[in-house]
Amino acid sequence: MNVLFIEDDAMNRRVVRDMLRVAGASMDEAENAEQGLARIDTGDYHIVLIDLRMPGMDGITAIGHIRARSDTRATVPIIVVTADTAIDLRQRCLAAGADDVIFKPVAMDDLFDSMGRVLARGAADGASIT
């Protein structure tokens, strides 16, 4: 499994990379939304993890750019990884096109449970994971 994590904090990226490594997954990194969108242009990812608050473009805007694509990359599952606890946050993320939301600090069980749910939902909807 190949995962892209768009996150400005290097420590958060390292923690998630180590968690994914335990599961045998590989992870590409992007320090901001612009870099993440460029990586999506050239990479094939099973899941995109994205922070909401980053310098420059925020995560909600980046999700909109991904979902507006005219190719198959527009349907990549997206999980928001955030420390934001606003009451309406989950609803705003889902309305923007995210598939799930998990909260920092990231717990391995929460990450893997979310990934499993999102991938299972995609398989049930007929999406193929290669």
C-alpha cells in the first residue's frame, strides 16, 4: 500500500511513517498542500492523509482540488488528520470530499481503523485498489 501524507510538521510525518512501516505500507511525504497536489499528479496512492492547517493552501482547499480532478486520482480516499476540534469540523471535511477524519495525536489503532473503513467502503462501492 502506498500512502501520501500531506503535513507541515516533520515529527507528525515521522510518527505516521513509522506506524505505516509496521503495517508494511510505504509513505510519500509533502510538507504543504501545493507539494501534495504535485505528488498526486505523478504518483499512485491508495490513500491520502492530509492535515488541515498548513502554510499556504489549507487542507480543505487541497481536498477540493483533488476532488475536482478529471482523472481517476479524483477518487483517491482522503483521511483528514487534524488537531482541530471545532464542533462542525467533521461535517466540513466530509462536505469538502474527505472520507474520514482522525485526530492528533494519531494513535495507531485510530489510523488503521480509519484506513480499513475507508478502503472497505471503496471496495463496496466498486473501486479497485491496485
